[in-house]
Amino acid sequence: MQTQNLTIAHNLYSLYETLSDDIQQAFLHKLFQKQRDKLENLAFYLACKQAKDENEFLSDTDSQDFIKSLPQ
């Protein structure tokens, strides 16, 4: 099932790449508008995973600055 999901995701992205720039932008706008929380959570997860994999952690000051920058 996981392999099938990855294949479907790859095929959808391949289709996305064939679209004109205007259509890509409109799609991304609609996707972000409808799935904002999921996209922000995914971006945060991926950034944290990359930092962990690279052994790059935020300092206490950087952590506090980041938390303050989050929307309320």
C-alpha cells in the first residue's frame, strides 16, 4: 500500500509539473487556502527532521525567537 501511495503521489506531482505557471500558482493558492494547517505542520515537521538528521539544533535564544514568531 505504501508503494502504491508513493507512486500516486509521484504521478500527481508529474501531472502538476506539466501545468502552465499560471495554473500551478492557482493550484498552489487553492491548496494552501484549503490545507493551510496541514501544510504548515508538514513544513515544520520536515524542517525539524532535517535539523535532527543534520544534528543542527536551535539555541535557546533561537527557540524562543521562533516561538514568538508563531501566529497566535
